[in-house]
Amino acid sequence: MKNLICEMFYKQRAQFNQEGASRSREYPLPPDVTLHADVFYDKKHVPAHRLDIYRPKDLDGETLPAIVNVHGGGLLMGNKEFNRPFCASLCEAGYVVFSIEYRLVPDCLFYDQLADLHLALDFIRDHLTEYGGDLSHVYACGDSGGACLLTYGIAMQKDSSLAQAAGVKPSGLQILALGLVSGMFYTNRPDKIGLFLPRYLYGAHYKKSAFAPYISPEHPEIVTSLPPSLLITSDNDHLQKYTLDFEKALTRHQIPHKLINFPKDPRLTHAFSVFYPNLPESKEVIHNMIHFFEHIVEDSKGGNAQ
């Protein structure tokens, strides 16, 4: 049974990669963006340990705020190249953008993906100034599975028990705010995700592991360890309820955040701003995310929770 499910995961990944192969032609890199592709963030040059770096050409020589992007794909598939149009749009708003690759399930566990994320964050911390980035203004965003990975990864920077349970050493790079698009926050509900994925994410005996109490992202130690967060979803997002439920958890614990829920529209599907970057609503997502990053931190200092 396990082999059949793994084969299904690999088949989904191959299909995703095949469908995304033409994206570079459909969405070419804008002429005002400089891309440094496939930079290794580890010393061993593991193929999955690479990132792309975007800089706006017309701001050469200027020190810019930075955004770290973590691609989606249910933690089973996806790649940084698929997110290239999304990252280029963030870059055009005046940011240095780092787009991270990481290992995928079932070739590894969720803990390994968290370790990859923090290894990449350490690289960014150590090299950000070389790319004209401002270490005091670093933000992060992720879609779908990437949003889940980012939520846990950033929370464990503040909560040592979560990091210890995952066996991960957190990066010291400070992330001021998060943008979470169509987050795959819940992995153990009785749905298509929760019925098959948990044992491949956390191990066959995860219910007896030290990480078991943290499987739900609503664990107080996770929620209260997050920086201000922007949540994006839509009525046609098949994981909309995940975002709405997670927003309620942020509200209960008075964590500064904002929810943007786009109305019913067949174009606005799961993570539409990443999949279909030319939609007017996708550009609206970018605008809202940049505005959130620029203003929510100062607003939260003034006591405004939302």
C-alpha cells in the first residue's frame, strides 16, 4: 500500500512538472528584473538546496527590503521556477526576493523540509547584504504547502519546544511579517489530505512522537509565536476553510493579522495569484501583500491587531 501511494505522489509530481514546463514561455522574466538562478545555499551542493535571487534593475546600488518566498505543491511537488512570475512581481515592487527550493515528500519528512528552510534562511542572513538587502526589513511569503512549512518554520524561531520536537535548529534571521496564500495549514483532518499524508510527512509512528502535539497549527505555542500575518484565500479555493479556521485561531490569541477572502469567481482558484499571475486579482494580491509588509509592523506597535 505504501509503495502504491508513493507512486501516486511521484506521478502527481511528474504531471505537475510537465504542465509547468511551458511557464517560462508563457510568463517571461520582466526586463526590469535581474535573476540570479540556482544559487546553492549549502556547502554540499545538494540539488534541492538551491534558491533564486531577484533584484529590480532600476534600483541597482540601493539597499532594499527583502522577501523570502516558499513555493507550494502540498509538500509533495512544486518548484521555485513555478513561482517565478509571482516572485518577479514582488521584486518589481522594490524588493530583493529569495525563492527557495527544498526537498519533497516522500523523499524526506516534514522535519527535513523545515531543516532545509532554516538552512536557506541562514544563507540569506549571511549573504543578504551582498545582494543589496536590508537585514532589518525581511519578510516571507508562501502558498499552499509552502505556507504550512513557513508557518511552522517561523514559529519555531520563537518557540524552542517546537524546534526541539522537530529536531531542527532554527535560523537567526528575523522575519517581520508573513504572507500566507491558500495555506495548507491542516494535515491531519479526515479529508483527502489528512487520510494519506500525515505518515509521509511525520513518519509512520508520528502519533507517538514528540511532534504529535504540534500536528495542529492551532497549538497555542505555534500561533502565539507568529509575527503579523496576512492570509489570502477565495471562495473557489478548495482549502478556503483551512485559512478561515486558522484566521479564527489567530483572532483568539490576538495575533496581528489580516484576512483577504476573494468572492466566488471560477478564475480565483487555489493559490490563483501564483498560478495565474496576470489576473487583475493576482496583482491585487501583490499590492495587498506589499502594503501589509510596509504597514502592519508599525500598526501592531501601535496596538492595532488587525
